Amino acid sequence: MTETRHSDALVVGAGIAGLMAALKLVPAKVTVLAKTRLGKGAATDWAQGGIAAAIGKDDSPGLHAIDTQRAGAGINDATIVEILTRDAPARIEELLALGAAFDRTDAGELALGREAAHQRRRIVKAGGDATGHEILKTLIEAVRAHPSIEIVENVTADDAILESGRVCGVRAHDNADGRAIDFLAGAVVFATGGIGRLYRYTTNPVQATGDGIAMAARAGAVLADMEFVQFHPTALSIGRDPMPLVTEAVRGEGAILVNDLGERFMLAAHPDAELAPRDVVARAIFEQQQRGRSVGLDARAAIGERFPHEFPTVFRFCMEAGIDPRLENIPVSPAAHYHMGGIAVDEWGRTSLPGLWACGETSATGVHGANRLASNSLLEALVYGLRVAKDIQSFAIAAPGGSVAFAGEPASSQAQAGESQATADLRNVMYANVGLVRHEQGLREALRRIAELEAEFPRAANELRNLLVVGKLITEAALARRESRGSHYRTDYPQPDEALAKRSFTRLRSVA
Ligand code: SIN
């Protein structure tokens, strides 16, 4: 007999978006599902850069909105951009009130950092380059202080549960013993994070397997902007998987990119050189690599002796690998970092399925367009964690009473032999064919390989099963967009096409 647990609201995911939603849902009885121990496994914990907010004297939400839309290459949802940039300062105030220790100047003001494609200093940060960790710690303390929030750790959600077409929970399994548990609730929020694990090179934790997107897709939800995957230009290239990040703020402070011939190639690639939009910098590095060159980030002149103090996390990663950034170049390479696409939601985080809301990276609000502006992701998670909670509170939420059904065949709780090799194959295929540079032949090859793996592993366990769904949706969307825009670059359609300057929406084809 499967154990069943009930709450008013169920939040799947325990990163910044999920915890913010949970916090704002009280006094409702809230259950939060964490795939690992709380505080581990969420990309939030690894976020270095910070939170963008127009709080500087020379700044305004309007300027922040302009930068967000420029980076997004013309297809951002302007209403959502306005909400995001308008609400940013209030969300920072709220974190401060909860006790977040953001970096300050000697005069006691918030110390604002600079990142690529921002025309002002507006990055609020903590511990130099440990912003996500500080925010997560703050939210965990706040959530733990609320008796009406229950955190269930080390459980993985497998599928949505539906009652008369309404999402009313998830079937999950306990990671330790595989035992199935049904979590039922009057409102369900997916805040499961990103999809980086789909790619051979990524800055995301191994838990970023697109669970929310895959579960929502199997339940019939509308997905949006799936083709847009952001590659961070500077992941630390020292053979680790996932790859540690070298925050963009290092370039914001003046570090330059050079190839192994000592050439500063970004000067020729874009007028803003190293501070060009992320997709431009990432592709320029990739192009160097395709020509057989390796790339390093030279922070010696710009940062030098200040490095350990200003970027302690990056400094530690470098020193662990025997690289001293005060004295030598940091080896870098692009890596999958953030998915602009996801479960389509409206301005309150409502999905197309009654009973289901989504926030954070797993959702697609449309705010990022074709390419996210640096440090807008933690911000979106805060803004939408709150909006989702407010929207849910406006409904009378009642736990389900009747008979329920599962979306999709149950996942196998144990990976079969061969699944880890299949996952490695899929990750290689995605990086090679659905990565920074795409074309029709490569995209078709990826779809062929995905179909083969689906046939070979019809009852794969959670990780491979979800990665195959998300990989297929991203590849199909990339094939359908016959132009280049933001993070989506096709050599067979290298220019943007104004007739295609709009968001994309899709559903999983196998859903009836
Ligand atoms: C970084 O620190 O470069 C990452 C920030 C972000 O992804 O917005």
C-alpha cells in the first residue's frame, strides 16, 4: 500500500524559488520536497554572481528593463520584464530583513557589482562570489522557523498526479529505499530548477535533470522557449564534472580573455569585448576551441592580489587545481548554465494545467527572451516564488478527495544496467549537436539518437527518463526555429528573421 501524505500546498524543489514560495504560502500547511539534503543539490547554492536590482543612485528599473530586453534579443515578454525590474529592490529589502548579509562598501551601502551587458553597477552580492549560498542559508533558516512548513528531504518526484484533469500532487520515491510516496495537495508548485545535466559540459549540479519540465510535459502542460539554452562562457576547465563557475564578475572587474597564442580575440568579436552578451562571448570561445586553440582568463593586471579577497570561491577552485589566478591565466570553456525555456506560465506563475504553478528556472515566464541577462535568474526566482504564493492564496485551496490518476507510466526506481552509459551518450550528443552552434543535420542526428535511447530504455529510471523527454523537446524546438537569436545559433540560418521574432510554445507529442 503506497503511503499518502496531504497538505494544503506542495512545493517540489528546495532552491531559492521553492523556498521563497513556501515561505510566502504560510500560514497554509506546506510540504516542500527536496531531492537531496536541504541546502545541497540546488543550483542556488552555487550561484556566484548575484541578484540584479536597480538600487544604485544612477540606476532605475527602466534601465534594468532595457538591458534585460537587449540581452533577450527582442522576444522578452515586456509585461513580465516590467514586473521583474520593478519588484527587484523590494525583494532585496526582504532578504535583508530576513538577515541576508550582502556585501557593503566602507560607507555601509550595498556594494554593487558589474556584469556583462548591464549598463550600470547593479549586482547585489554576498561573500564576494558566494551570493547563492548566503541566500539559500537565509531562506532555509526562515523556512525552518515556520512550523506549518514541512521539509521532506531525499525524495525524488517522479510524476504528477491528476484528479479530473487537475494536478493534485506528485508520486515520489524515497531515494534511500525506492519506496513510493504520494504527496497530495490543493495546489502544486514545481520549482525543480534547470536542465544542465543534459549536457556533457555544465555548471549545474547533477540534480538538474529537468524533472519539473518532464513531469509537466507528461501531464500535458504547454512548454515555452525550449530551444533557448544559455552557455556560460567561463566555466573552469580542469576536468571536473560539473564544472566550477568562474563568475562573470571577474570579467566585470576587467579580466580579459586570451587564447594560447596570447591573442585577445574578443576585441574583434564585439564592441563590448569581454562584456558582450553571454552568448556572443561563449560562441567566440567555442570558435577558438574549434580552431584548436585553448582559452584562458587573464585576471592578473585587473584584479591581481585582490583576487582571493574579491572572489574567494573561484580562488579556492583554482588553487585546488594548482592554478594561481594572481600569477597565471585561468583555463576556461563554455558550459551549459541556464535554460530560458520551461513550463509556460502566466504573469502569476500559473501553468496551462489547473492546480499546477511553476517558478524559477523550470518555468518560462518569457522574461529572459532568447538569452538571460546575468544575475536575473535569482531575481526571477524571488519575484515569482512570491507571485505564485500570492496567486495560490487567492484561491480556496482544498486537498483532493476523489480518485486520482498518474501522468505517465511509473518510473523505475532503480537504474538498469547501461543507463549511466546511455546518459553519458545523450550528454555528448546534446553538447555536440544541440549546444552553442547548431544546424539541421546535427539536430536530426540528436533526435535519431534520442529515439534509439527511448526504444532501448522504455522504463528508464528518473534521471534518464526525464533527460530524454527534455532533450527531445529542446532539440525539436531548435529544429523548428529556422533563424539565429540570442542563445540559439544555427549555422544554416545565421541571421535573426524578424518574421520569427516571437516566443515558441509546444507540448510533448506523445501526450494525447
Ligand atoms: C555568474 O556569476 O557569472 C553567473 C551569474 C548568472 O548566471 O546570472
